[in-house]
Amino acid sequence: MTLNPAGRFLANTMLEPLHQPIPKTPHDYGMSYRDVAFTTRDGVTLRGWLVNETAPKVIVITHFGYRANRYGYQVKYQPKTSKPYDHEIEFGYVAKRLVDAGYAVLMYDLRNHGESDRDELGVGTGGIGERFDVIAAVEFLANDPATAAKPIGLLSYCYGTNTSFCAMQEDSQIFRDAGVKAMVALQPLRNGDYLKAMKIPGFIYRSADRHYRAHTGGISLLPPIEEAAKSVCVPTRLVQARKDPMTNLAWVAEVFDNMPVEKEMFWLEEPTHRFDGYNWFADHPQDMLSWFDKYV
């Protein structure tokens, strides 16, 4: 069946992560750090920073993928035909809030992003293939001399939230064994919901889904993240902008309902753009710190 060109273009925006440079290091935010690298169970080397490593507890930041890396989101590198946001997002500001509150922070690039290696597919899979990245990050912290035996929290953004859920579905025991105590999960999103929110005509959506499946080994634009949520194994605060126009809020509520752990749904009432939520913790750190301080 011939693919619609618009469908192919849309699918490619989901498949091909934008490789952006990393213009700042934690030093630029007043934080000490060490460059680190670790390898996933399926053989992909990931690279990142371990910030403030002498702190007694540590948070893993998993970025939101596709249009980001461990630094954040840079407007000038977004394609002119598909630029969803006109402000910078810098995870360094979030890390600084955590460091000032007494945490170490692991910031790393997901596979196929930033300075981390590409995997065999070389494309984004919405959190399914990337599940091994979160597992590798947790295993690294559990084995590194600077962080071994320290309690761990997960701060997962969007694509990173999907990835964290899928990682727990893959191997929940490693999270228990490594001492992961809690998660703050921001705005999970399926690619298909994003396209449907854009009012993409059905025939274009179906073409995009066929193209996406062909390049991800059969993963659809609507992967079963709500099923992966049933494997979440640590207390979780799920955060979502209520006025987010790019998602399916009923599905987000289903994800929340499916988590079989102590949990809290925190609705952001102010943001009217999804990406405003990605900047939220930098300006409102207590929304994440209260959860981590309680459980980590």
C-alpha cells in the first residue's frame, strides 16, 4: 500500500530524534559534576553527568526525548516546519533545585539522543526500546562507588515517563534491589494521541502509523503504556497540565488509575501549553521536592 507523503513526514518526526549540541554543563549552573558512561543490557552506551555525587541521595532525570537531550530543548535547532515551543527548556535549572535540596543528580542522554550511542534501529520508539536505558541508569547508580547503597528517586519527563513505566514492566525487581524509592512522572504521552490532538485526518494518521510500525519493529503510535503503568513499583506522583492541548487527558487518567502503588495525581492548572509543564519544576520546585523528601 502506498504511503501518504504527509503520513510519512509525520511519522519521521517521531522516529528521528533531533541531535542537538549540549551548550552548557552543570558547572554553568554552579554545580560540580563528573562525566559518566554506562552500557545497557542490549549493548548501547549512554553518556551523561553525575552531579553533586557526594550527596546522600540521588535523583535520575530522564528527559523527554525526540526534541531534547540531557541539557534540555533548544529552540534554534527545531525544524521551521514543526517548532512546537518558543522558549528554552534547561534541565540544569531543575537539577540545581535538587542539588540545593541535598540531592545528587544523574542526567543522561537516552539512546539515539545527544551524546549517547545509537541502537540497532536508530529511531525513537516512544519508550518501548528505551526501557533498557532507565534500567541501565539505575544499575549504574547501584554499582558506582559514589552512589552505591544510596536511595534513588526518578524524575521522568513525558517520553521519559513512558520509558520508566516500560522499564519497570521489563524488570521491576532491579528497581527494588537498587533502592529506588519514588518517582515523579510528568505528562506521559503517546505519539498517536499527539497526532490525533492535531486533528490529523484519519487516512494520514493510518499512513503515519504504518510507516512508524515499519521502522520500529511493529510498535504502533499508540503503544500500551497504560498496561506498563500496572508494573509501577514505587510511590509515584503523576503530574499533568490540565489544559494541555496535545494529549488525551482521559488516557492520562487511565494511566494513573492503573498504577498499583501509593500515588498522587497533581494537575497543573496554570499552563496552557504542554511544554510549559516541562519548565514547571524549575520555577516550582516544591511540587517535586515534597514527594522526594517524603519517600527518598
